[in-house]
Amino acid sequence: MDNERSSKRKLPATTYHSGIDLWIVVMLTLAPTTALVIGTYLLQQGQGGGALTLFLCAAATASLTAAATIPCRYTLHDDGLTIRCGLLCYQIPLAEIISITKSATILSGPALSMKRVLIQTSKRSYILSPKQRDSFIQNLEQKLREIDRATSRPES
């Protein structure tokens, strides 16, 4: 029974974190930082009400940005790919993946870098930016080949 269980045991999932471009970090932090700087200036000028408003705007903007971007990672399982970017979470069965290509598209997606990977399924496209892009593509293609071999085997 132990052999049966161990032969059916799946490999552990591999997690790839998103690459992060400095200019994207600057763009995402520009609004809350600006609000903090102006709020501090208003506070020094004795305008506490305006400063409080800007501090609240900075906190809200920073919170929303964090909720939309942290964490940004891609987890490769034996039978699927989980994309997690902030509150968004996508589950893609590997059998639905049609193509994987390197990309530098400016389209929006759960990616914090311009070194991107475009994954095409029959339903939609996903834009990712794993830090270890080549390793991610290689491992994903290997898993797709394993699925192809398993589905093309005649049953005994």
C-alpha cells in the first residue's frame, strides 16, 4: 500500500515570484508619496484639515496599491498554474494552455516587470513576469509535455 501511495504522490509545487522593475515601483508609489509630502507641507503651514485629508488619501492609495500587487507570484503544480497578484487569483489547468511565449507587451496583467511571458489558453491570455523567466518557461513546457505523453498513451 505504501508503494501505491508513493507512486501516486505528486511533486511539490514550484513558486516563481514576479520580477519587479524599478520604474513600476516608482509609478506605484508616486501618488501616496506625493500626498504625504504635500500633507507634511500643509501641516507645517498650519493647515491640519488639508493635511489630514492628504494623509488619508495617501493611506488609501497605498493600501489599494498593496492589495492589488502584493503578493505577485506564480505557482506551478503538476496539473495547473496558479497566478496570484494581490487579491486576484487565477487557476489555469495546464491542459488548457495553447502557447507560451516571451513578451514585452505593455498590456495590463499580473506582472510587475516588462520581462514578460504570454500564456495563451482557449479562453484568454495571461501576462506574467516571473523573475526566473527562462526557468519558468522551461518547467512549464516540461509539464505540458508530460501531460501530452500521459494523454496520448493507450490505456491497457
